[in-house]
Amino acid sequence: RNIFKVKKSNAEKSKKMEKEEKIFRETFMYDKEINVINTVTAECSVPSKRRVDLPVTAGEQLDVIDVTEGNAVICRNSGGRYGYVLVEHLNFR
């Protein structure tokens, strides 16, 4: 019985990830393939000031998806949300 619960939760999670990716592509007008360039750790907690910013908590693991002009990168968190994060808030080690 537990096997079905796991499969159901994985299906729900992948559906949520697909929805978040669709929102990201529409908001950012992003048509490139999504590849993880690097994995980083958030140095400090930062709330999002704009809709396109990704709120992060200290110690959170993030996937870097793309580098932008300026001092921000596009990241994805474990929940599948995408957004800009300033490089100064990240630890690349």
C-alpha cells in the first residue's frame, strides 16, 4: 500500500514542478533548455522584493540555471520555484 502513496506523491510533485517550469518560462520568456550549471548554497535569508525574485533561506541548496548580465543568477529551489538571486547571497563552494 505504501508503494502507491509514494508514486502518488511523486506524480503530484512532478506535476507541481511542471507547473512551476511553465510559469517560469512565461514570466522570464525563457525558451532555452533548462540545465543545471552549478549547485550553490544560500549564505543568508532573503525575502523576494519582486515577483521574479526567488526568496531564499540561509543554508538552502539551489540549482543555478542561467547566468544573467549584472550580479544576479537564475536559480531553482528544491520546491521547483525559479527566480533571480543576487550572487552576493550565494556560496559557490
